[in-house]
Amino acid sequence: MASNTNINNLIKKIDQIPTLPIVSKQIMDLLKDPDASLNKIVDLIEKDVSLTVKILKVANSAFYGTLSKVSSIDHALVVIGLGEVRSILYAFSIYNFFPKTTEDTIDRSQFWKHSIVCSQVARYLSQYFEIPQNDSLFISGLIHDMGKIVFDQYFHDEFMEIHQYVEKHNTTFSKAEKEVIGITHYQVAAKLLQKWNFPKEVILQVFYHHAPWQNSGNGTGSTIVYLANMLSKMAGFYCSSQEQRIEISDFAHSNFMDYVVKNGFDLDANRLEQLVVHIREFIAKESENMMTFFES
């Protein structure tokens, strides 16, 4: 088990990670201004071709169920809302902040594919369970595993040890992280997001995405992100190839499922199976859309 000294050194190093540069500060400032006109926001977004493409990909996602193709930014803003545009800016910034390197321990392509699926499933689940619109779910689902990228980029040797521990002991990443370095990816992500002044709701949902039952506040969002993460994996979209496989039947009869049901989510083995089928169908439609979200 990692010593307190090692853990403190890790935390100090996290504190030294630079501030996140938002891709377009001008747009972010406008989105935060309650008096800003929609036309002004649209005009500013349309000047950024790359950002325009990202927003249209989200608006045309199968999970939104739009009957016609969304081809303009003003239409996209009506479909997805200003809150989700803020989330796209955050997501794009985080992706650019952690570029691929030749020494990556994890397959970044697989990592971000899992993240994209999770973000879309989180949003879909909020509709499925008729939970009031929550703009934080998209970004929380997208960055829930961000701490693993932080480990890979800033604590590469330790992260390699974690992977080796997972393979050797056939255990979860969280348990391996606690054993090897004494701190988990969700703790690291929450600390960094707090430093970057992310919304409290997003920080809590990321921090509790493995254990929403520990969230003493409003755990609905944490539970949604937790379920989205589990369902993404059940549908075959894992964060890395070393992860333990999750079977629908095992999850359906677990204490985790008991918690989910007791907290108002009407689920059983059959509904889980149906959700996984729907997710696979939706993702099959996204090959040229959300699944290419981080491509130019």
C-alpha cells in the first residue's frame, strides 16, 4: 500500500498542473451572460469552424431523436441548449489539454470512445427515467474517467504498475489504484476539476461515479453517471482492454442493482437487456456523428 508521503507528493504534483485553457473564452463569457442575445452567441460560434462541427455532431446525435438533420447553429442551440454548449467547450478544452503521446499506457482512442458513449447514455437515461433536464450529465459522462488520463500523463510509471496489478490480480482499477498509489482516478479528477472551478454538480458526479450511494447530497446525477458507465461497458464499450468484464445477469442480481432500484430507478434484468440493445443500436447510428466527436 502506498505511504502517506507518496500520496501527499502526488497531491502536490496535481496542484502544480496548469489551469485549463477554455477553447473559446469569448464564447464562454457570452454563455455566462444572462443578457447576451442568441444571435450574438450564434455569430461568435460560427466563426469557429471546429467548434461548429462539434456542436452539430451533438445536436444530430441519435440520442436526441431529432426528426430532421440539424444543419445550423441556431437550430442546434434550440435542440441541445446553451448549457450543453458550455459542456462541449469544456470537453474540447480537456481533450486538447491531454494530447496523445508515444508513451501512453492506455489506448486513447478506446478511452475517448468509452467516454463519448457514456456521455450519450447518461443523457439518454435522464430522458428514459424522466429526470428534469440536467446539462451537467453530458460533461460528467464525458470526463468521468479523466483521472486515468491524468495518471497516464503525469504519473506514467505508477499508472503502468496499476495496469500490471489489474492484470495480475484480476481486480478493478479502483482497487489497484488504492493498492499501488493510494489514491483513485475519481479522487484525482475531482480535485483537478475543483481547481479548475468546474460546477459543483459536475465535480460530485465525477467523484461519486463509482459509488453514488456515498453521495450524501442529491445522488440522482451520480447514479445516472454510474449507470451510464456500467451500461456503456455492458454494451461492449470499455475504457481499456484490461478492465473486468461486466455481465448483465451479474449486475442485475448485485447489491449495486438493489441500490439503484431502491433509489427510484425502475430496472430489472429484462430492462437492462433492452437498454443495452438500444445503446448498441444508437451507437451504430453514430459512426459518423458522436463517435467522431474528437476528430477534426
